[in-house]
Amino acid sequence: MAYFTAIFPYVVLVALLVVSLFQEGALAGIAFFFTPQFEKLLDPIVWYRAVEQSFFSLAVCFGSLVMYSSYNDFNNNVSR
């Protein structure tokens, strides 16, 4: 059972990869995914979303938000 549960997900992933590569427009989608759009680097919304994503993913991962919330009273004014 251990060999099956360890190997079977990879078999499914390879099968899904093969099926998806034979779909219509798959190569165009892969080319679009790997083609950089350098004009997006000048868009401030892209930078804002990147900083927002890194803040929330790192803050929750390191547990600082969880720690702050566990010691905070429900009626405490945190914005002050």
C-alpha cells in the first residue's frame, strides 16, 4: 500500500500532463506562460499585489499574525 500511495500520484500527474499537452491551444498557452511581459513591470498595481502576497504569505507562515491574535483581546482597539 505504501508503494501504491507513493507512486500512484506521479502516474496520475504524468497522465494529466500528457492529456493536457495534446489539447488544442496547449502550445500557445505554454508560450504565453513563458513569454515575459516587461511592460507590466511599470504597472504599480503589479508591484502592490506582489508586496501584498509576500506580506500575507510570510506573515502567516512565520506565525507572527497568529501570535499577535492569540494574545489580543476581542475588544482591544488594534488600530490605535
